[in-house]
Amino acid sequence: MKWFRKSLTAKAVLTTLGLSFLALVTLGGFLSFSLANAFYQNRVEQILSETERAIGSVQSTIAAASLNDETSLQTVLNSVVPTLQVSGSSANRQVALLRSPGQPQLELFQSPISPDLDLNSIPEELRIKVRENPAILSYTPVGLVRDGITVPGVTVGGAISVPLAGEFELYLVYDLSPEQEALSLVQSALAIGGIFLIFIIGLVSYLVTRRVIQPVEQAAKAAELLAQGNLDERLAERGDDVVAQLARSFNKMATNLQQQIQKLDSLSRMQRRFVSDVSHELRTPLTTIKLAGEVIFANRKGLDPALSRSAELMQAQIDRFERLLADLLEISRYDAGAVQAELEVRDLNAVVGSAIASIEPLAASRNMPIQVLLPARAVEAELDAKRIERLIVNLLSNAVEHGEGKPIQVEVGENATAVAVCVTDFGVGMTKQQLERIFDRFWRADPARQRSLGGTGLGLAISKEDAILHRGWLQVWSKPKRGSSFRLTLPKRSDLVIANSPLPLPPRSMEP
């Protein structure tokens, strides 16, 4: 069924065959019924004509005979049956000359009947109809038993007047098995012809469909390759029909798309190089400014109070500018694809502990205790300890920034394929719209609020890149006025695929 859903050729051919089959069955049934009816009606007309001549012949024979007594009557009537069985165009017929009820009794008279005739083939309803309408031939279809097999037949009856004996009924029973065999032969020929016709229709449908659909399949394949980055993929252009027009339009679209992508890629490279070059070029004057600022900051006590405050502010901004340059260089390296992780097996508990130690003084200054939930044993995984520690520090800094003085929770977990760290604060939280942009560069949930910790606006963007570099996940859950939870999930080994995270999101402490 999957092959049928994916193949236009299969759908077209099978649909054509199905509709053709229904049409042929309908037409074949109509033709079969029409032929059977025509065969039957023609044969009945022929039988009626033969019966009428047979009755006329019998009546003439009786009229011409000298019937003086019962013996002569019996002799004449006994000659009727053999004569009628062999006369006419129908060899397969049997005859019965029956006396109508209520006639004068003749002691020696016997009704002449064909030797193999079964009187059950002469229904009583037909005899009644013959007696009620002696001037009209009556007939009825019957079933005849031949060698244990029931075959179709027709019984025709008519009235005959016999001197000395009164009214008689002449019945001719016709075997229609030859006609049935002829009809079966025609029906078999129709069925075999229909099968061959279905096969021919299927073959023609396949050839025509492939002729039409193959260019569409080629276009679909080319579009898929184009989507995978093969911008040089093109379709063959042949002729002037609609398929050729499709190929020309596709190639034109692919060429325009390639040009636009190359143009955008060139602009992107220029932008990344510009950021990298500017960041590098700013390092030299920044170093000079920083050295001068440190000298002024170290001697601020001898300055006027206003100048001393200015020196402190300048030193804080120089430090922030230095961090911004470092982050810009790091993000430009990610954009250029020049970052490689230095993986080694490390204890994630130790990496988390180191990150907490670096942020703990800041949290303590804001009276924000850090609650740590670590497994009792080491949680080992292949990771770049420096980058993961920086990532966790970023998450902790973000929790301190927006935690509103409430405790911060850090939890570590592991399963068969992955390890995870979850950093949770119970502060302001974020809306759904804010969550959609949380990892954007230089984005703040509240643009009107200043960064009290001097962040660069690139921390979470770099953290996301660090997680992707490790083939891991960095996910966030947040609700306004309930807090936020960031969960980092990493594979235990670089060749493993994460099936699920060891820690829930939101964490159990956030569940209502």
C-alpha cells in the first residue's frame, strides 16, 4: 500500500483498470443478457412455428384416415409420435398425445408418448391453459434431466380434435441444451475477450501514464535534490508541449534560486567576515583602552569623587565590551563552521559543580541560594568540559538575573543514552511569544529593562550552538510569574542518539 500511495503510475494504471473492469463487467453483463434473451426468443418463435405445423400435420393425418373403430384410431395415433419426433428441424424433441379429461372412455385406447419422456416436463398449469385456450398454442420453460444433469427446455401444447375419441392435447417437449451450449460458448468468448482487453488496456495505460508521469517524477526528484542543496540540478528540455514548458520553468526557477542563494551566501560570508574582522581589529585599541582604564581605576581614590565614579563606570563598560567582543568572535566562528568540540569523558557532576562555584558569589550577594540535586555516583559523558561549563554558567546567570531573589534549583540526571542538567528559577517567567525568541541574538524579554549583570545578549544563542555542537538539546519551559526552567540534554557518547531526556520538563518542582 505504501508503494501505491507513493506511485502516481500505480494510481493511474490501477484506477484505469478498475474503471475499465467495471465498464466491461457492465457491458458484458448487458450483452450476455441480451444474447441469452435473443437466443431464447428466436428459439421459442421457431418452436411455436414447428409446433403449429406439427399440429396441422396431425390434424390432417387424422382427418384423412378412415377411423371406424378403436383399433384403427389407436393405430393412427400411435404413428403420430414417431413421425413428430423425427420431423422438423428439431431432433431433440419428445412428443406426448394426451386425452383431455372428461372424454368418453375407450377401453383399449392408450395415449401415445415418446419412450424417454418424463411427464413431469408437462406441468399441470400448462395443460389447464391448453384446455382453456384451445385455439392458441401455449408454452412454458421447463427443466429436463439428461444423464443426471438438469438442462433447459420448453414444452409447447395445443388442442386436437379426434373423431370417435373427442378432444386431445398434443405436447412437444424441446431440449434447449444445444442453444445453452452455444450461448455458453459466446459468453466464454466474451469473458476471454474481456480479460485480454483488460490486459491490453492496462498495458496501454501503463505506457501512456509513464509517458506523462515520468517527467513529473523527474521534476519531483530534481526538486528534492535541489532542496538538499544540489543547486546545479536541472531537467531535460525536449519539445514544445506542456511537459517541456514545465522543464523550462523549473530550470528557470532553479537558476534564479541558485543565483539568489549564492548572492545571499556571499552577503552572509561578507557579514561574518566583517564581524570577525571588526572584532579582531577592535582587540588592539581595546587592549590599550583597558590598560589605560586600569591605571585610572587603580588611582581613582586620588581623583575628584565625580571623576572617581566615572573611572568605575568606564572600567565596568570596558569589561563588558571585552566580553561582547569575545562573544562576537565565538558566534562568528559558529557561523563560519570553524568550531570543533574537544570531547573527552568527564564527570558532569564536577562540571556543574565548577559552574556553580563561579556563579555562587553573585547569587549569594543577591541572597539567592542554589539548591543542587546530584546523583550519588559520577555521571560520565563525552563532552567539551570548557564549553559545557560556560553553557551552565550562562543558564545560572540568566536564573540570577530573572529569579527575583528566589532560590535557584540545579538538577543532574542520566539514563542509558543521555545525561541532562536542568536549571530552574522561580522568578518572572516568560510568555509564549517571548519563549519563541529566547535564543535569538541580542534579544531581551523586556527591552525597557537594563541588563544588571552586564550580559552581551549572545549568551543563550551561544549556549544553543554549544548544545547543537554536542548533538544535544537545549530546551526551555516557562510560565509568567512562575519561573523558567532550562534543560540541557547531551548524549553519553558522540555516536549515540538521544531517545529521551533523563529529566522532566517542567521539573517536578514546577508541577501544579
